Amino acid sequence: MAKRIWWQKPQIRTDEEQQLHRKVSWLELFFDLVFVVIIAELSHNLAIDVSWVGAGKYILLFLPAWWVWIGATYYNERFETEGIENRLFTFLLILAVAGLAVFSHHGLGETSVGFALSYVFARSIVTVLWWRAGYHEPSFRPTAKRFVIGSSISIAFFILSVFAPPPTRFIL
């Protein structure tokens, strides 16, 4: 029986190049399901306000959630491990994304601060994952550096938005 390594370093996965099929885990599927809740909430708001303004509000709240999902999905596709650290980070992401779902219904109103802070929490976790990948995988460092810098700027704007009154909050 092979010894299991509980805390694993991320390594670039090359499954496609080796013609291997990567199976999606149950945890990843559950993670995606939490995003379905956000989309359902935002779609409900759009169904109530079918207009250009309603579509703009939908896009304004959809984009941050989508950025978190894309960042986490790309990370899993490239660096997912079988260690406990992957499950821990995914669980933390699920909590943050659940916050986005809870606050998305009134994300441009009374729960905008909660939405912004949930985004900061989620995006920070994804940023740490990409930083960690760059730290452990030297060939990936240049890409990780760009991703971490860009994400950090996004996080900073969302943190600043918490302290600004509307409509400046939404511009940030």
C-alpha cells in the first residue's frame, strides 16, 4: 500500500499531454453547485427587472462571482492534489462563495458590503492558491506573479469599496 502524503505541494498537471482523463471530484461538483445558487439569485433579480438597468445589475454582480469561479477552476485544472490541503482550501472557498450567494440578492443595496467582503475572502483564497503554485513550481512563477498582482489590485478595490458610500462603492 502506498504511503499517502496528507499535505501536498502543487505541481503542474499534464494529464492532457499524457492523454489521461481527469475525473471531477464530488467536492468540485459541490463547489460548482454553490455557484448555481448565486446564478439563481441573480437570475431571479433579472426576471423581476427585465431591462437594460436590470441586465447591468446582473452583470455587475455576476462578474465577481465568475472571476472567483474561473480562478478556482483553472487552479484545480492545473494544480489540484489529492492532499488534505486541497479539501481545506476548497471548503474555505465554499464558505466564501456561500457568502456571495447569501448577499447577492440585494448585492447592490443593503447587502453590498457583505457581498464585497465575501468576494474579498473568496478571491484572497484563490490568490493564495495561485501564489502557492508559483512558489512550489518555478516554471509557473511568472504567470503566478501576474495573477497574484492582478488579483491583489481587484481585492484592494473591493476593500476600498466597503468604506465608500454608494454609488462610489459600485464604481470601485
